[in-house]
Amino acid sequence: MTEEIIKIGKWNIPKALVNEYVRFRALADAYALSNPKVTGRMLFPLAEYERSMRWQMCVQRVMELHREICKAINVPYSENSEIDEFYKVFIIETEKMVRSLQS
């Protein structure tokens, strides 16, 4: 069975990695905006702490997935969209995917 890929720019990226990256980016954005609510039963300081911890875990997973994607397509890891052609194209395309999930 062949692994499904998504073409972003000139790179063929495993679809499963891109989908997971987009999902965790969307979750990180949601937690940053305090949506979804963590729980209605927690006292506010605890709920805020829980939301913050979940946001941090999502951001950490996004960074791990970025590294996995770079390794899978054999490009050096970088977060500098001004000089890294892959990262620039990747961020633009994945932001579109995140926005489509949020609408």
C-alpha cells in the first residue's frame, strides 16, 4: 500500500503528518483564544492553567511534527520563512488549511 502524500510547493509530504500538523495548529490557536473551554467545573485560575498547559502541549507537538516533516522530505529544519523556501511555502499552505478547519 502506498503512503498518501500532499504536494506543497515542490515537496511531497506524507499526508498523515500534514493532517496531524494542521490539527494541532488549529488546537493551539483555539486554546490561545480560550476556545474550546477547558471545563466549566474548574475554578478560573485552575481552568486558565489547564488551558495554558494544553496550548503549550499543542505548540510542542506542532514543533515536533515540523521536525518529522523536514526529516521525511530530507530538508534541513528551519523556522525562518525569510530564507527557508520550504518553510515559507509550508506555513502559507498550512495556515490556509487551519483557517478552513476553523470556519
